[in-house]
Amino acid sequence: MPDFSPPPKGGALSAQLAEARRRLAELDLPRPLATRLHRQFIAVCDAVKAAGADEASGQRRLAAFLTALDQATAKIHRHGHRSENG
């Protein structure tokens, strides 16, 4: 039997965070840039879970992260750099 209950509050934001994490994991970025973006993503996740956090604030933080991710991706593709292990 299908579940017709409404999704939990913040379900859309959770799905967007999961998609952002997937995108970040798929990129082949230089280690310092990957580390910086990963830390920024963790900060977004922590802010979303903080006491008193609201979905609008989480959406803004996620949008800022996605902008940084898109800019980093564009820069890497423009310069043809690939990940380095050091």
C-alpha cells in the first residue's frame, strides 16, 4: 500500500543537500579546493541542523554553496586541471 503521508518538514531541503553532496563527490578537484568545498558543505549541513534553523536560511546557505561549487567546476574545466594527490 502506498504511503500518502506528507513528507517530513525540510524534505525538499534534505533532497537538495543529498544532490549537492552527490555532485561534490563526483567532481575531480584538486585536493585543496575539494577540502575547502567539503568544509563549506559540512558548514551548510551543520547550520541546517542547528537549533532555531529555518528552511529559508538553509536554502540560502545551500544556494551559496552551489554557486561556489559551480564556480569551482567552471574554473577547473576552463583550465583543464585535474585532481592531484598532494
